Amino acid sequence: MELTHFDEEGRARMVDVSDKAETTRVATARGKVEMQPETLERIRLGQIAKGDVLAVAQVAGIMAAKQTSNVIPMCHPLAITGAKLNFEIVPPGTIEIEGIVKVTGKTGVEMEALTAVSVAALTIYDMCKAIDKTMVIGDIRLMEKTGGKSGHFMREDHIS
Amino acid sequence: MELTHFDEEGRARMVDVSDKAETTRVATARGKVEMQPETLERIRLGQIAKGDVLAVAQVAGIMAAKQTSNVIPMCHPLAITGAKLNFEIVPPGTIEIEGIVKVTGKTGVEMEALTAVSVAALTIYDMCKAIDKTMVIGDIRLMEKTGGKSGHFMREDHIS
Amino acid sequence: MELTHFDEEGRARMVDVSDKAETTRVATARGKVEMQPETLERIRLGQIAKGDVLAVAQVAGIMAAKQTSNVIPMCHPLAITGAKLNFEIVPPGTIEIEGIVKVTGKTGVEMEALTAVSVAALTIYDMCKAIDKTMVIGDIRLMEKTGGKSGHFMREDHIS
Amino acid sequence: MELTHFDEEGRARMVDVSDKAETTRVATARGKVEMQPETLERIRLGQIAKGDVLAVAQVAGIMAAKQTSNVIPMCHPLAITGAKLNFEIVPPGTIEIEGIVKVTGKTGVEMEALTAVSVAALTIYDMCKAIDKTMVIGDIRLMEKTGGKSGHFMREDHIS
Amino acid sequence: MELTHFDEEGRARMVDVSDKAETTRVATARGKVEMQPETLERIRLGQIAKGDVLAVAQVAGIMAAKQTSNVIPMCHPLAITGAKLNFEIVPPGTIEIEGIVKVTGKTGVEMEALTAVSVAALTIYDMCKAIDKTMVIGDIRLMEKTGGKSGHFMREDHIS
Amino acid sequence: MELTHFDEEGRARMVDVSDKAETTRVATARGKVEMQPETLERIRLGQIAKGDVLAVAQVAGIMAAKQTSNVIPMCHPLAITGAKLNFEIVPPGTIEIEGIVKVTGKTGVEMEALTAVSVAALTIYDMCKAIDKTMVIGDIRLMEKTGGKSGHFMREDHIS
């Protein structure tokens, strides 16, 4: 019934996944925040005035996983069934972030895992920016993805 | 277990759809924005200062489809599986908007399609209001609906 | 400091209003929902199963006024200072909706008033769609706007 | 694939419910607002300046049920299939609130029912605070829960 | 310009505060969660599977303060300038919660403080409900309010 | 009036900025997305199935700037007065993203600019992930910040 003369010049749409199977899907993403060594030390010692940095970043990342489809325009809404974030403090000046998201659904949760990691990183920046404005967020990438028709994806440098 | 003496004087509720079947459902809605001919011409030529009007309206409409149950009080939350918006520029002064939304769920997506069209229309208004405050949004209506117990609905004037 | 060679090919931006004066601004918008006479009669008599239609539509519209900048991409966030919606039942089959929004701010509230009216209309549709799918939302337009540099705007057909 | 040396010192996560069965689940919660007798009388008579208090509280509570997973950090997003709120005016100065939420899903809707009741209570406070700042919200508790592996829960004092 | 014949039968509106002065305003609210003594003990020892209960509740409450006007229908949006939550573990089975919110604005932040406390309490419930479904949230009340035309309010039992 | 015996063991709070001056503040952030050369080429040629990648990313980034305080837990809500995003396609495989946000307020907009860039980058990932799962988002950093008591900050490598 769609009007064939309607304008479709390459504009955006949310891809139709109605016919895809509901399967269990898992995605793992990672990223990091690079900072001054003394900033890292103060996070580790719990001396940041705004509070326990990683505890807040963890909550922020998990809540962001749930907001993904409201923030990324063409993402499908998904009722995720699990989400967690892990942090590793790597001296002298790095925090590694890992986000793992699960769903039973018609499409994958890569964006949810990447969004969780990004928002956790931004939260670390926010909590510490009063003492260090030069922090850099980077290496945000998909590590692994299982479930769905496209099968298993594992990043080649995912050797840990 | 519900208290029978509790007040139920016609106040609102989200209707219980727990026992409805999960089926694939599609809804198509349309609407239009009427404007000065020169406003339409400037949209067509990409001369609106705020940016490419229809590209922004399209993103806005798709994102709004996902927000429908947060905006319309008694709407059920639905994990929509597809959404798109088409535009037709109809000289001298009309933009026709069509929104199509799909879901596999227990209730239909009429409201999602109507909300997508309404927000796309409001976005067109917003992008152009600096040059034309007299635009009128109208004819927002459900064209067609498939899936669900109530069966196929097609608006009689849906002849294109 | 902005990179001059950065791509700016007409893409969208939120216009900079930093230098505009904070003034009291008011906007009035209107719209209507056309329906079957018996649908209107059942709204009037409070016989719609989902609840008191206009009471719910009023809350929805006011809440939507506050969500405007989250829904319309290039709208500025504004701390509105007042919002109300009025309804007029016009037999045989029309509900007229009027939305009035106020702010003390750097930019106007036309979009807030138009969004409030649109969402109120969509809510009326939602509450009644089980009995009438042919309702049409229309004539959504700015009636009047005061405050701000562009001065007083009043729609010519605003004669009531 | 998860890094075993990643920090997991008791920080928060959204529990993985991927392997739980989808069943129909219902939760009932209750709470109350205590106020001055004359405040209650003015609510009953519809003399509160901000509007019909219970009608607004009802819409607010139902919309809040849908927002639960955006507000409570470790809650799973759920596409609830029904929600309603009942109020009982209990002179001299109490409004009892009951919220009932349903879902077909992998986890229960206790938090949705409790959130609906809490937000309805906060809305009653907001609508009346101009005349009574001493209102107290209390006794917010889960009354009953059915569905899911943990079986039927009914609060012992749930005898009405 | 408002239509005098428009229906205004006591329906809700967001009260116009355009003419109120911008002053610094502070509100303090309190509430509590009653639980089984062993639940409290496990919170204190950090033995709840979902994570550090009070750390998550604190983030949830602060984020909720910012969402107040999106959740409570007639609340004005306010750019709050500070928010914090304090917890006191009171054996055998109580957690006391205190929320303090500040703003420089045209209206007070009672609702923001009360909402922060309520959502912190709901989050405590959520984090512990796997081991204790009988928790009760109560005594949510405004303790003190400064700033604004209505002057200083202090609850009589606020003697600590 | 705050209870001195209340628990304040380093938990998080939104810092009180009530006494800071309202000044005009601007922040510029940058980041990039690294991808396969053919992915970049298809973006440039408009051959990505989901639509015009940079147009969607731009809308997403601007909308995200407005959502910053809802996503980053301890961020103050701010009524931003302007936001824009620029993109530079840098063969063989990089898209550079620049976000500039303005406000007249009591605290800066670094987080808004960084969030806008991050969400634009995530959107690029989402639009292209069907053809390239190995994209990496990186170098997200604050370039420059003006306004506020802490004065002018410019990143040393900000030499363009």
C-alpha cells in the first residue's frame, strides 16, 4: 500500500527485523580511559571529591545499556536480559572497561555493549575532570558477539 | 485480591493485553504540513538555515516511534521491529508524510505510526518556523493496519 | 578554533541563542480531532473504557510540553514556567484543543505549545481507537506568540 | 572470554535472566498518603487548584510503571501488558493507593507496581503541597506476586 | 486571546510561576526502609548479590532528582544546582535516607528531594528483594525548605 | 540541619554549584571512528543501507548533548543554548568528529560536548556495523573550554 512515488532518496530507516528468529545473543565490548598517573592513583584510593568513581561509572553504564535505543537513532528497542561492566586499573594511567550485554531477541546487542562502555568512560571523565582535563577515551570496540544469523564474531586481537 | 471497595470511578488504566496473541502487526499512518510555496521551495533546495529539513524530520519521527509509550499515557510498551518514514513534496505548498511501523507483539502499532508522523511534522515546523509561522499540520490519520484479532483495517480513502 | 576544513554541507545544528535576551515569552497553539458523533458523545458521557479521555489527554499534553526538546531534534531545552490545555467539545464530532505555554528564556515556546496540542490529540486518538479508527487530527497551528525580538505574532484567523 | 582478572569487587550488575521462562506475572503493591483532614476533604471535593488530584496521580503512576527500568538501575526492561491504580479515600486523612501490574516475561513486576504506587503518592503530594506540606507517604509494600519460579507470594497482613 | 468558552472544569495545569523571583532554594526530605535484621546485616557487609546496595541507591536517587519533572506531571522543570543523599543504617532493621536538593530558580525543590528519597528507597528494595520481599518503605516527608516567598518551613519533629 | 551522623563514606553527590556565576561557556570536543577503507568509501558515496550516515549521526549527537545530564549521573542539568557537530572524512579509513556546545550557566559543557561526539561515533558504528564490525572509536577528548572560574583550557595538541 506504500506510495511508490514517495521520496526514498537514501534517507534513514530502522531496518525491519520482524522475520528474524528470537535467539539468545551476547555482545562484549571494551574501551579505556587514559589519564595522568596521579588521577588514576586518586581513583584507586577513593580520593575523588565526587565519590567512588568506578561504582558510579558502573551504574551509569548499565543504565545506558537500557537507554541505547533512545540514544542511537536506528537501534531497535530490546528488553535486555543481563548487563554487567568490569573495570581493570592498569598503572600507570589506564582504566580498561569491559561491558557484556545479553538478550533473547531478534537482533544483537553490540550497540548496547558499546554504549555501556562509552557512558562508563564518560562518567569516569566527569567524575575526575576537576583534576584532569586531558583524559582521553579510546579503543571502544566490539570484542565478541554470539547468536543470530551472522554467527560468531570474535575480534582477532581478542586473545586475553 | 483487588479491593472491591477501591475507587474505580472511570479513571484511566492500561488495558490488560496479557492474553492476546503475539502476532506480526503493521500500521501505516499519514499526515501533512501545509506551508507557503516559498518555504517548500527552500526546503526542496536545502536552503533552510537549521539544516536538511526532511533528513532531520525522518530521524525525529523514527526516534519518536520508539518513545510512543513514554508519551501517550495508556499505550503499551512495544519492542518495534521496524520503522520508516517517507516524504513527498507536493507543490505548491504541501509535504505529505507517511509512517510505517512493524512489531511482533500483543497489541498494534497504530499509535507508533501516528506519533512518528506527528513528530516528523512538528520537526518540519521547527526547522522552518523562522521563515514561516503560518504552517499548518493536518490530516494525521491511520491508513491501514494488519495483524491482531480485530483484523485488517483500511481507510476508505486509501486508494493511492 | 573550529576546523575550517570540517565538513559543513548544510547539515543540522541547534542554532546558537546565547546572545538573545531572556524575556517572558508565551505561545498559544490549537488543533482538533474529528471523530464519529457517537465517539464524541461517549467521551462526553465518560463511557470510554480506558478512562476519562480529556483528563488523560490534558496530563499527556502538559508532560509532552516538558519533553519537547527531547523529541524535536533542534529545539533548545527550556525550563517552562507554565503550561495549560483547554478542550472544547463541538458537536457533532469535533474536539478543539488549545495549548498555552510560558517561559522566561532566550527563545520561544511555539514548539512546546504545538507539541502539547499534538500529544493531547494523539492521546484522544489512543483512548478512543477501540471504537473509532477513522478519527483525524488536524489544524495544528500557532495562534499567537509574544515576547522575543521577533515581536508579537497573531494568526490572522485568530479572531475568537 | 571474560577477563578473569577484571575487577569484580562486589559492584553492581543487572542479573542475567536469559534462561528464565517467560510466564505471566502479576504484582500488587500498596501505599498511602497521610494528610490533614481538610486537605483530604478538598481533594474529595475537587477544590485543589492544580486540578483533579487522583486523576493526575493515576496517569502519573501508570506512566511511571513504564519508566521503572529507567529509574531503578538494576531493573530489567519489561514490556508490561497491563497496569492500573486504585485509590481509596479513608477519612479523616488518608488516601490508600493500590497498583497492579502484569507482564508476560522472564522476571517479575514487583518494582513496576511499587514504583507506580510511589509516583502516584508523590503526585498527590505535589498537587496538594501548596496547602499542606506535612503530608507523609508511607507503607509502600508488595502485597502479592504470582508467576515465576519463586511462586506465589502473599503478604501476611494482606487480608482485605 | 484564550477562548473563554473553553472547558476548564477543574482539570490539571502546570501553575504559572513566570512572575516569581529567582532565589536560591533548598529542600530536605527523609524516608526509610524497614527490613528483616539479616537483610540489613547483609547490606552492611556488602553481601547482596546485585552489588553495593547504598552506592547504587545513591546514584539512583540523584539521577531521579533530575528526572522529577518528567515523572511528576505538574512539576516545573528546574536546573538543580546540587543534590546529595545520605544513608544511616539503624539496627536492627532500618535504613534512614535523607535527600537534599538545591536550585536557583522560580519554584522550590521539595518534589526533587522527595523523589530522590523515594527512588533511593525503591532501589534498596530492588537490590534486596531476592532475599526479603516484606520490606516496607515509609515516612517519606519534607523536613525543611528554605527560599521562596512562602519562607522557611521546618517540620516540627525535625529536631535532630 | 543535616544529620552529622549520617553516613557520608565517600559516596557520590552532585556538587553544589549554586554560588557559581552564570557566564557564557563553550566547550569543544573531538573524537574519531577508524574503519575499513571500503566502509568509509561507502559512507562517502551514500551507499549504506540504513541511510545517510553522517546526517543521522549529527542529529543523534545534538540530541545526546541535551540528554547528557540524564545519562551521566553527577552532571548538572543545563539549558544549552547551542550545539553543533562537524565531520571530516579522512581517507583511507577515518572520520573525525568535532562537537561544540554553548551555554549560559553556572557550570561548563565539557560533558555535553564529549557526549555529543561519543554518541555521534556510536551512531556511525551502528549505521555501518552490518558491513564492518571491526570499527574502533577513539581519541575522544576535550579540545578547548572557555568561560567559568577555571578559565581558558586548550589542549596542547590543539594546533589546527
